[in-house]
Amino acid sequence: MISKLPKWVEFGAFILALVAGFVNAIGLLSFEHQSVSHLSGTATLLGTSFLSASLHSTIHLLGILLSFLFGSTLAGFLLHGSTLKLGRHYDTVLFLESVLLLITVWFLSVGSFYGHFFASAACGLQNALATTYSGAVIRTTHVTGIFTDLGIMLGEFIKGDTLDKRKAKLFFTIIIGFILGGTLGTLLYTKYQFVALLFPACICLFIALVYRMYSITHR
């Protein structure tokens, strides 16, 4: 699957991973210290909240899970087919992600945890976008699966199998992008607080506009 994807996919995956790492860093640094780009920890916290936390906490955690699901559902509705093809609504998905991040800025800036819902929906939307065109090989909002796949590849390579260099390069690119996104998110959050989320929102909007213009000129 990876070998069939165009060469610029590595760059796109890096940018999207950077965006997700950025958004998640601000979620973790802000009030409630809530991750929004992946759900494993949130699902565990939801399970523990039934016995040890308040109703407020349970609703907050459940809302984040359902928001991520909503974002993924929206991407599934807008995108058709599992192959990367010019003309599909990738720009629409990225535009909606930008809008969701802008709404996140407003809610978090006034101290409302509803902002986490919109941030989680944005991440669900983005992760579904990458998963749709890569056949579930590329995930840009978390790196657990990437580390797992990379570990399997390295184990097979040590055993004597041929290493898929492009696939390994792509995985390292996503990991580095996610980590650098966290670093950049931390840096801008310390200076601008939640307004820092305008940065990933503008990136998504810019990519959407570039894709739209490219699609029009090459259709």
C-alpha cells in the first residue's frame, strides 16, 4: 500500500502529525490536562471515572470519545474510496478541521471544556482522512500503532527479511512530526495560551486552499 502512494505523502503525513502533536500538547498543558488526539488513555479514564470521579468528569471524558467518533464519521461521509485521488473532498475535510480548531480556541479561551470536544472532533476528522487514503497504514494523530508497526518491521529485518525502506522512512517521519508538533505547541502555548491553536488551524486552511487550487488547475 505504501509503495502505491505518491512521493509527497511523506511531507503531508509530517505536517498532519505535527498539527496533531501541537493540538494534543495544548490539550495536555491546559486545564484538565486532557489528551485529544487519541483515545486509549481517555477510555481508561472514563472507565475509572464511573467509580472514582464526579459526573462532570464522566461527561467530559465521554464527550471527548464521542467527539472523536463524530469527526471520523464526518470524514467517512465526505470521503469515498480508499485510494488517494485528485478531486476528492480532502480540502473540505481540512477546512472543517480548521473551523473546529477555531471554535476550540474560543471555548478554551473562556475556560469551557467544550473546547476539548471540538479539538477531539478535529483530530478524529484528520485521523480518518489519513486512514482512508492509506488503507489504515498511516495514522497521524497518535504514534502507538506507528511504533508497533515499526517494531514489527525491525524484528523481521533482524530475522533476515528485507526492510521496506520507504515504509520505515514514513513511520519515522510521522513520529518526528508528532514530537516536533508537541515541542512547537508547548513553545507557543507558553507565549500565547490557547490563541496558539490558530497556528495549526491556519496550516489546515492553507493546505486545503493549495489542494483546491491544484485540483482546479489539474482536473
